[in-house]
Amino acid sequence: MLIEVRETKTRGKAVVATRRLEPGLSGLEVITEKALIIFPTLGRGYGNEDGPVPDFLEPNPQLFSDWCRYLEQPKDVQSRILGLYTDMKCPHANALRDYLHQYECQFKEQESNQRNKAAERIFSDVEEFVQFTMVIRFNSVELQPPAEDGHGPGPNYGHGLFELACKMNHSCRPNCVWFTTQDGKCKEVRAIAPIEAGEELTVDYVGNVLDPTPQRREDLFATKGFVCECDRCSAEHDDTRRFKCIAHSETQCTGFHFLDQPTYSSTAFLVDCSCCGAKATEEYTQTVMQEEIALVREINELDEALDLDCIVNVQDRIEQLQPPHRYHSLAEKCYQLKGELYSNLGEYECAAEAYAKSLDCRIYILGTDYYSQGTAFICEKLGDALKHVNVEEAEEAYKRAVRCLELMRGAADEDPYVKCAMKKLLTVQNRRFHIDDLPKETKLKGIAEIGLKNPPPSDFSCQLCGNPAMIPSASRDALSYCCEFHKRVHYANVKRSCGLIEEEKTWD
């Protein structure tokens, strides 16, 4: 086994590496674990063999459905479920006990033939139900794989419990990722950074690594019941909140002030300028924070407009968005909105510039050696815009998307997100065989390389993704590849571009 569960002094049970785990350029599958139990998402017209949802659980019918599913399991499975982490003394557990006690007498006054069997089981052992509910709260994870075509999320299979994966602790800069397999039954855990023997494997529980520290902590406390103390959250400043130097307008200082605010209930203050050391006044601090709040509200309203497909109707508002600093996390959101707007308007050069700025902001905050789906998807959007402006830069953007996604999710023959990005890459590579079809512009040269970490130098690079080649061709100077799969797919694409095979044969 690459991993084992150990008891830690401060974080309870944790999953640690038994030896050094090196993901390399292609990532490393650590485990693929089948769910101990899956709780399907409750649809309309809910109800089950145990009868309708009892009145006292009407506010949360999904919980009653989960409870019924739990009761259907063999005793040994029930025992394993209740063996997962929980906190029976937390405020939520105490509140649930009080709530149930309010309804217990009323429920028992009902005629026995009118009682719901699953509900009756709740009151026959309140502590078991409370423990089960807390296990769900602290451990359950969503089960939603990508859509088959790779364009967004796919079917929602509900949520599940995993004996091993659920013991992995959280970090706002994790060394692993986990995702749902296409059948909705398993979680695959992959290492995305080197992990030393004895080091914890960590994942991101909530997927909001660019939110401010107090927001991440609030979300984690609300859903998982703990205050995050990872390296980012416990740092002396918030790496997502930068503001221009107070002296910028007078001295043109290029430095910035970090904001220090561990929680929303704590007093916020600006750290001295990173360049000139200028101290921010209380008035300046209040001003920039008020502007930040106003921008958050504006972005939220604009996001709602995008959900309604009304982006063109708010064009002026999007174009006027001004982030506090180009490396403030709100800048990433501003630039993404502008990229979406300009893509819809067909102004692809402006869209590419906006996506490149968004990408630069993410990488500056999170680091060049941190990989996330968000980063890969922006690379893909950058390629979508660049293919109308500069096909060589589009190819580079798609290569970066493919490299990032393959590291995180595995090969394209198994994962729809990787396959979608790779198809786009193959399309622009195919277009280079037809010179007359290429965009003539030479604008935005080098834009796809902004902020991103390049593959290690190599005498031979993979013709498909750009990673160092491991499978050179016989001539040693033509087509080389990093793996057999890339070789097969790229060869097929070359043949297809020459009319030798059909489109669908590329993936056979």
C-alpha cells in the first residue's frame, strides 16, 4: 500500500504516505475507492417503502431518505458507517437532540399502525440517529462526475461515504485531488505534488481556494465543523487580498498591502507596503474594504445575469469592473467575466487578454507548482479565444490545459474533461496542416505562456502535449511522445488530417 491511516496529535486520524510519492508529469493514482454507501439525491415526489417523510423531518427530507438507506444495510455496514469520524458534543448534535425531544411525545401518541417504521427507529435510539446524522455532516462527499462530452458536470448520483478517502484531512493548498469516477460509485485520489514518507495526504473539501481566508474558514466551519489551520489560513496575512500601496498615487510605488483578517469577527488591518514599507491609515483601510465589499456585490449580481444568459445586457457594468489590485482574488473573477463577455461578442483578442490576466492572477496567488481544475479550464477558455486570433498560441494554451488535466485526472481515454481538451488541441494541430485556414494575425505572441510553469527541458518533446518525450520515433528527429496513448492519438490525427481515416477512428 502507498498509504496508511495513522492517529495524529492535532488532526485526529489522517492518511499518510508509507513511502515518497512522486506524481511526475502525469500524476499518480494513489487509490480508487468504492463507496461504503451511496445516498441518491432525493427527487420530486419523494417517499419510499417506509412511507412518507414524517412531519418533524419535513425541513430535511434528504436526511430521512439517507436514514432509510442506512437502515437497509447489513449490521456490519451500519457499524462501519458509524465508525467514521463524528463529534457527538458539537452544537449541531446538541441542537438535533433538543429538536427530536420536542417531537418525541407527539410521535409516540400516534396509533402504532400510523407510525412510520423508519421514524419509529429514530425515537427508539435517538443517539444512533444523531450519530448517523453527524457522520453524514462531517464525512459525506458529493458524487458527480463530468458529463460524457466533457462540457461541465454530469449526472448527480447523490453523496457517499468512504472509509479511507473520508479520513483524508483538508488543506487550502492540498497535495492531492479526488474526483468521482464516471459510474458514480468510486472516488479516485491522485497526488499532484511530491509527498514524503510519513507526510499527510490532503485534499480541498470545498473547492474555493481563491476565496478570502475568513470566507474559506466560515464555509468549512459551517459544513465540516472546524476552523482551518492550514499553512495558508494560519499565515500572517491573506494571500488573496492585496491592495495598492497607500502612497501609490504620489510615489508610483509598485508595492502592495496584504490584508490580515483571520476571521470576519476579527479586526482587519493592512500590513505595511511590501515595497516601500508605508503604513496604511485606518481611513485608507476602511476605504479599500468598502470598495471591496461593493465589488463583491457587483460580481454576485453579474454572475446571476450570466446564469440567465443576459451577459450582453450588462456589458457596460462588466467593462467598468476595476479590481483592488491585479493580484487580488477578485481580479481573477473580474477578468473571467470580461473574458466571457468578449467571447460572446466575438471580440476574441480582448477575450484572450482577459483570460490570460485571470490565469496570471490565479498562478501568482497559488503558485506555479499548484494544479487545479480551475486553472486548466481557464487555459482551455484561453485556447478557445486564441484559435480565432493566433492558432499557435491556441495550441500552446490547449497543451497546458491537457497537461494540467492529465496530471489531475489521468488519461483522455478515461476522463471526459481531458478528452474534451485534447480534442480541441488535436483540432488546432490539424488546422496547421491547412495553412490557408489559419488566422493570419501574429498578435498576442507568447500570451499562452504567461505565469505558467513550463515542462522540464528535454531534447525531444511530445508532439501532442509538449511534455518531455519518452517514446522517440526511429528517426529521433521527427515525432516523439511521452506515452503510447499520445502516440496513438496523434498518429491518428495526422492520418485524419490527410484524409486517411475518419474522425471517430482517432480514439479507437
